[in-house]
Amino acid sequence: MSEEKVIILDCGSQYTQLIARRIREQKVYCEIHPYTLSPELIRGNATKGIVLSGGPASVYGKDAPRVDEELFHLDIPVLGICYGMQLMTSVLGGEVAPSREREYGKADLRVDEPSEIFKGLQKGKTYRVWMSHGDRVENLPSGFKTFACSANSPIAAMGDPNRKLVGLQFHPEVAHSEIGDQILHNFLFHMCRCRGSWDMKSFVKTSVQRIKEEVGEQRVICALSGGVDSSVVAALVHQAIGERLTCIFVDNGLLRKDEAEEVLSTFKDFFHLDLRFVDARTDFLTRLKGVEDPEQKRKVIGELFISIFEKEAKKLGTVEYLAQGTLYPDVIESISFKGPSATIKSHHNVGGLPERMELKLIEPLRELFKDEVRKVGKELGFPDRIVYRQPFPGPGLAVRVIGEVTEERLKILREADAVIQEEVTHARLYQEVWQSFAVLLPIKTVGVMGDERTYEHVIALRAVSSRDGMTADWVRFPYELLGTMANRIINEVQGVNRVVYDISSKPPSTIEWE
Ligand code: XMP
């Protein structure tokens, strides 16, 4: 375990993970807990600071997150962000009220008072920050001073220097707050006196230790896909419990060109773990016959995967745990109770498996973003072909063959996709983009080749940039590259006479077409 840590108490903000990420970037270990965590459990030598996150509630609302006043008497610095600041105010006897105008988006913060949290910033100067609030602090709790203001918040930052309590109405964790990193640095290193020695090496150490403690002498299985997430999970669990981990790789016939062979050979060369290979290509294709609806496809694939996995697991005797590479964006997409995201596509990992097999879950990456997982992969010494592999959906090419999935259509798509991978790699753009791939459309169009009329399939090219897959923009590939890909696909892939480029962003579109 880390010798120093910061505890983030989550009051429901969509940015809580971002706070954690910004703190990790400053090499300080942090943990996210629900706001209900008792001060007793927070107290301890290792806790150097506490952050109260933002949240959608109003402090006076029914069921609004509330913390024990004791939290502010632990002699540990506390940073309240947005709702966290209002909560601190309300608990310590100050006053919060609805502002006349909601402040949303960019705002100018004027620093009025020197303080530890604003160390390095100039008094009287304004800085661009990002706000998102309806309520604001009207009266300070006793012992507090105002540090800064903005147009709509006379108290945009406040603090009690003696008790080392500080509140910010804006969000230092979002990239639009230009002084955000500086402020978090000041909190961590000046107020909390952290040393900042945490890194991905420490992450590996901590995770391995936790897995060891949790699993004890039990057995774990892991579905391996060849992507960076499941590979990192497998490697961590393997370091923790050695041969009590079994990995299962299923070829569902929906993989890209030569993918199964490549994954198997990489794993043979690189990892020395117990890997079972299941060739289920025929099963999947048979079940997908006649299925056109995207959700139905996912359902069929998910269920079949579960039953294959279950059969394989039974051969191993008693297995208690399932390890999977759930990342933070998967967590919020699936628990997003307000937004529609959870039901847009039923995504991610092997949902259904844990309940059916009564397995407990091990998800060591559930607090990380993809680029952090890649850093862990690097730390573990993974080759680049795993670390920088673009994400690939669980249902594979089935959601890229629009309409019914047949062997013939998969073959066309695989060949077209291989051209894209080759050309994007050749242009040194493979690692620059989040995903680049081909989609096969269920229509035919007229073309002319030689002197002959053709009537063949259309391939759509899709390339997006994204940080976490939750939002995305289409990539402005050079025309030359687009031209080369289109020419090669039409010339080399039998059955295709037209290529189009998808220029939609997410939202309102999604990355995959189904
Ligand atoms: P969408 O299409 O929802 O995709 O914008 C966001 C990211 O998730 C991947 N994706 C999936 N991953 N199972 C998965 O494991 C799925 O069913 C699935 N659908 C989409 C997609 O490739 C992108 O990276």
C-alpha cells in the first residue's frame, strides 16, 4: 500500500474520476470512496488530504449528500470542489443559496487574496476557469476568508488557512481551467505536504497485493481478447496468483484478419500463462444466421460466449473469481442512471457471466482511463502491438457487418479492414487515432470496371479520435491517405466497388455503426 494517499469523497459528480486522474498525474496515490465513508476510516497516517467532489444536488435538497462535521476536525487538509465547497460551507455554518444566474462554462476568476492554494498566481489578475453551478456560497463559515471571485460568484474560492480547509466554486480538474494543475499541485504539495512518489510501478505493486489478499488460495478465470485491457488484467492476476489463473481465448469467427493467430502467438511468446483456446467459429455463425437487429446480435453473441466460457470453466473444477478489464468509462456508461448511454448499446465485457456462474469479480482497472492502462501495460513491459492496439468491440465484426452476418460478408469486411490497418499504420497514424476501421453496408451500388458494369458492396471508412470512447470526433485524414485506402479497397477486395468516409461525431452518432 502507498505510504501517502488522498481520499476523494464522491458526491456524485461526473468529474470525480477526472479529479483522481489529475491527482495521479501529480504522482500522488488516491482513492475514491462514497461520501458516506466515516471519518474514522479516513483518519490515519497515510491520509494526507481529502477532496470533496462536485455533484448535481443542492445542499438543501432532499437526499443531498452530507458529510459528518468531524471530517473537518481530523487535522487533514480538505479541498471542496463546487458542490464540495457548498457542502463544506453548509456543514460548517455558512450559507449557500441559489444564484440568480446559473454559471456554466468558462468564467474569469480574479484572485483577491494570497493563499497557499493560489501560490504562484498573482493577486488582482484574472484566470480562465470552468464553472458549472446553480447554487453559490453567500456567507462564509467562521474562520474562512474569500480568496477569489468571478462575475457571478462573489465567493468563488474560500479557505480557512488555520484549519487548512479550502473551497473552490470552479472545477480545477477539467482541462478548461488553465490554472487547474497548478491549484491541485498547491493543494497536494503545499497544503497536504505530499511527496509525490506514486507511479504506474506503484499501481502494479498495489494491485498485485490487493488481488493476492482478495483471492487467497482460490482460482481465477479471465476472458482474454488480445486487447490491452484484458492483457493487463491477466498479467496483474498472474503476478499475484501464478498458475491459479486460467485465461480463455475464444475465436468467435468475428475477429479481424489473422487476429486469432496473432493473439495466440503474442501470448505464447510473451506471457507464460495457462491459456485455453476455443475455436467456436461455426457455433457463432450458425447462431447469427438471419439475425439483423444490432441488439439481437449482441444478445446472441453474449449468450453464446457465456455458455462456451461456462463449459470451459467447468473443466477447471471450482473457480471463484472472474477477472475482467472493466475501465472507468465502462463503469460510468453502465451506471449512468440518468443518461441514456447504458441503453444505447448493451456493451462491455462479459455481462451476465458473474451472476450465472456465481463468480466474484476482480476488476483492477475500474478506476483507470485507457491511456493510463496503456501506461500500466508499458510498465509491465508489454510489446507495443498490445499496448497501442486500438479498441475492438466484444461482438467484433458482427456489429460492423450491417444487417445479417454471413461468412462471405465477413470475408469482404476483413480484407477491406486489413487495407485500412496497413495504410493507417504506414502513414504512422495508427497510434494517433482512437479507432480506424471498415464497415460493410448492406446495399449494393453500380460501378464500372474495365468496360463492365458492376453491382457491388459499399465499404464505409470510420476513423475517430477520442480520449475514452465516450465522445469522439471524426479524424481529418489527409485526402491522399483516404484516396489510397479507397483505391486499394476497390482494386483489391473482391465484391466492393465504392468507398465512403464517415464524418459523424459522437454524439450524436456513435463510433460503431451498430
Ligand atoms: P460506441 O459505438 O458506443 O462505442 O460509440 C464506444 C466504444 O465502445 C466500443 N464498443 C463495444 N465494446 N462491446 C464492447 O466490448 C460492445 O458491444 C461494444 N460496442 C461498442 C467501440 O468499439 C468504441 O471503442
